[in-house]
Amino acid sequence: MSAFYVTTPIYYVNGEPHAGHAYTTIVADALARYHRLKGNDVFFLTGVDEHGANIHKAAEDAGLAPQDYCDKMAPIFIKLWKRLNISHDIFMRTTSDMHKRGAEKFLTALYDSGDVYKGSYEGHYCRPCERFVPEKELTDEKICPIHKLPLEWLEEENYFFRLSKYQDRLLAHFQENPDFVYPAARRNELLSVLDSGLEDISISRSSVSWGISLPFDPEHIVYVWIEALMNYMTALGYEIGSEQYHTFWPADVHIMAKDITRFHALIWPAILMATNLPLPKQVVAHGWLTKDGEALSKTRDIVIDMDTDIETYGLDAFRYYLLREFSFGNDGDYRPARLHARYNADLANDLGNLLNRVLGLVNKNFEGVPEPTTPGEFDEEITAMAQTTVDKLDEHIKAFAFDAALETTWEFVRRINRYVQQTQVWTLAKPETKPRMGTILYNSLEALRFISVLISPFVPDTADQIQEQIGLSEFDTILEWGRLPVGLTVSRGEPIFPRVDMKKQKKPQPKQATQPKQKKEKETSSLIPFVDFQKLDLRVARILSAEPIEGADRLLKLQVDLGTETRQLVAGIAEHYKPDALLDKQVIVVANLEPATIRGVESHGMILAGSGDSVVLATLETEMPLGTQVR
């Protein structure tokens, strides 16, 4: 059994947790659950940073002593992590005695290295970051590059760490360990910092009273960012050299948002080098979340309403969307319309309907899980794909490609849906074909068991529900085909992802008093706000098939490939395009329209086309990956 240690940052308690904190923590949770699934001995750390000037100020504003304020805020994070089903092994608080003892031991070792000295600091400081900004990073406006606020000029006596001494060793470490910082964009940023030269850094504050005193000079408080980094070791029992510390240190993965990689990938390794301690194996940074294309802002009321979305779609749908929609490492745009589309397409249609359909057929035709006795077409293909999916999933997780990992799993989900369709299993209930029916349904149930295991790190409650409904009393994590016992009683419960009707979710707005129309309003009445346009989800698709609709001369029924799914659409283009001429064309599809039934045929979207004397499809000048968003 291998040890695996994953951490989130410890989050400031000067404000309540938000969706950014949730994203980091859900990613770390999925990684921890995946390694437990593989049989590794996992330790997963998260927690809160309770020291520093920002916390002291927040406590003053709340009319509380700093410790009382921290004792009030920490449970808010704990409650949210419980709601998000986070499986951490420790919730670290920097006001704990264990952390204080460990920090004091580490600071003593750092001082004994000879690389700590006393001096005076003059420079620009960002209070929200609690960070000194080097001269070479200053803009002409002298504002914080992250918070966009004016920097303060600060002069005080501090202790410094000789970070400059470790520039060459850090550069060598980056070169010898190309995966030390991920993704490549973050690594290149830090290599640029190293190339421009490192300066010694302040590690203490004499003007701050809330924090841990330096053991070698109690008049100084350790700089909060130096202290916070130590929690990754103090949480393991570093101060007593515990067995847990020796088992799990160094950390396998530090996960964080991209704005704090310098502390973790330059300063943290340097002070570990100074104290002759092993360096973390990997520092991994994700991008920032935006909403509908705009930066999150409380003052502008641009926020991600986690509570409402979880209440509407369920926790696992929220987790699934965050992990599936965004390419880890890049910024991610949170769009409620895309959450709705993912929920209905991936979860309700693909997975939920598959489970419901298979269980319904088993209940109708068998006493329990049927015995697979009659092999036939497509069986070997799906059993081979099950193992291929397992292997691909492992590769994607190693690359932190959570979106690709889930897409690979959903390719298998969609393949089992096609398997049920191709075999027309519902037609095989006659005595002479029932053995074959039993084999197909057994394979479908075993595929669902496989799928439940594969998705368990990402949507754990859903995985539990699937195994419960297919008759397993304990969660089976073994990915070997054929383990599902014959004769188990399946239970077709409530749909695991009932469809969400957005019309029912919208609250009626109070009627506005009628105002006389102004001339300008009349002239611009056809305009729509840009935010409304952003709600359209335009995607690149390929036409797979086209056929006429009986009794409708202008309509064609199309099957289009969106990369992640196949959709059926109805398009009024039959008078201008022959079905064969449409095959393999790349087109633009409005992917987030509510389904509509047109002449008895269900349509899930719309193809863009220009209309005048003739109709011309909106096609692409060059080929693009299917599912690419058109902006």
C-alpha cells in the first residue's frame, strides 16, 4: 500500500467560504477518494488560517477578541465541507496547540540554519494579500496585481530569510523535476521569476500582535504566510516526529488557486531546503472562477449561489459540473445555464435513464439479477471498453484532467445506452430468447456497477445509490468484470436525477406599473442586454444523419455529435438541403434550449442558419473540435 498525502490551502477566516474555496476543496476531495479507491493509504488535509493582520482587523470589526472570532468562523467552513461531502482526514486550525508547537520547532530550525537575520524593511505592502510586493513587480499606479487596490508604504524592523541564496538550488530543482509545478503555464511563470532573480524576504512582523511569536525573539510575530505553510507538516505531528509524519511527508500534491503558487513553489521549498527537510512532490494550481464571463464580485452582486444550485440540482450535480465543465489549470466560467444543460443531458438523460431503464426491464422479466448464459453481439466490446475506461481514467487523473476523466467515463455510459438500444433487449422476453435477454441485462447491470465505482470519487452519493439499486448491500470497489452476484434483488427506486423544469424554478416577478413609452425606448426595443446573449450556449457539432419527417415537407430530423453527446434536432431546412448533402457537415448548435416536440418529433436544440431568399447553414471556415463553445 502506497501513502498519498494531498492538501488544500488553509483558508483565511476573515470572510465566509465561497465557490472558489469549494472548487479547490472538491478537486482535492476527488483526488483523495480516487487514491483510496486504488487502495492507497491517504491523508487529506484542509483547514483554516486564523492568524495575521487581516484576521485581527475582521475580529475588531465584529467586536470580538481574535480567538473568539476564529472560534465563530471555523465551524462555518466545517459545516460547508460537510455539506459538500468532503472526506478530509484533518481540519487544521492554526490556533491549535499542535500547530503552535510545530511552528515553533520549525522556526527554531530555520533560525539555526544561519539564513535568518534581522533588518529594516521599507516597501509596498498589500493588506488583503498580507504580502510585500517587490519593486520589480510594481506598476506605475502601485496597485496590487490581484486585489487591484492601492499598496501601502510600510517601514518596520523585521527578520529576513536569505531566499536569494537558494535561487540556483530552486532553479536546479525545477529543471530536474519538470512536473514539480503544474500546469506548464504556472511553471513558466515561476521560471521567469527565478530568471529575474530572487530577493530576501521578510518572515516576521513587529507591528502585528495576533499570531505566533518567534521563539528566538518574542517581540516579533512570524509573518502569516510563512507560518501558514508550516501547517502541512505540523498537522502530521512534525513537532514529535510522529509515525504519521514519517509516513506521509513529503506531500504528494499541494492543490491551490494560481495566485498563491509563489509561496508554495518558491518560498516553501527554499525554507525546507534551509532546514534539510524533503520538498513536496508537486504543487498544482487551478485557475479562477468567473460567472457568465465576469469576475466574481460581492459589491457588484456577481456571485455563485452554491446554496440555490445545490438545492435545485443536488450536491452531486454541483460537484459533477465543477469537475466536468472546467479544464483544470485554466480559468473557468460558471454558467448556471450550462449546469442545467449538464444536469439534464449527462446526469438525467445518459446515466439516470440508463439505470432506470435497465432496472425496469430486470424487474419486469426476472426475479433478480439474471445469469449471463448466452453470449452474443457487442458483449465482448463492452467488457473490453470497461477495462479500457479504467486505464484511461487513471491516465487522466495523473494529469489532473478531471474533465477528461469524466468524459471518458460518460463515453462508457453512452456506449451501454447504445448496447441496450442495439440489442433491442426489450423485444427478447419470449421463452426462446429470454436467456439472451438475461445476458444483456446482466452485462448492463455489471456495467452500471463499474460505472458506479468509476464515478465514486466525483459523485460519491450517486455511486452509492446506483449500487444500492442494483442490489449490493455494501459498496463494491473492485474493478473486475463479472463480480455482480446473480440473483440479487434489484430495487428500482426514485430516479437518481429527476428532470429539473426551469419554468417551475423561476419565481414570478411582481408586475411593474405601466410607464409611458419614451421615443428612445421604442427605437431600441429590439435590443437585448449582453448578459441575455451570454446565456446562449453555442457549440460546434457534426451532422451524423438526416432524414425527412413524414407529413412535414420543410422539416428534417437530424442526429448531431456535440463531442460529449449525440442530440436529435429538428430543422426547417428540407426545402434547401438534401439529407445526404448534410452528412458530416460541422454546424453551430444552440445547445441549451429546452426540448420541444415538433410534428411529433422531439428536438433538443437548434441549428443556426441564415434565411432570406434561401436558407444557408452557419458552418465553419476550418474544422474545430466537437463541442467547442462559440463566443
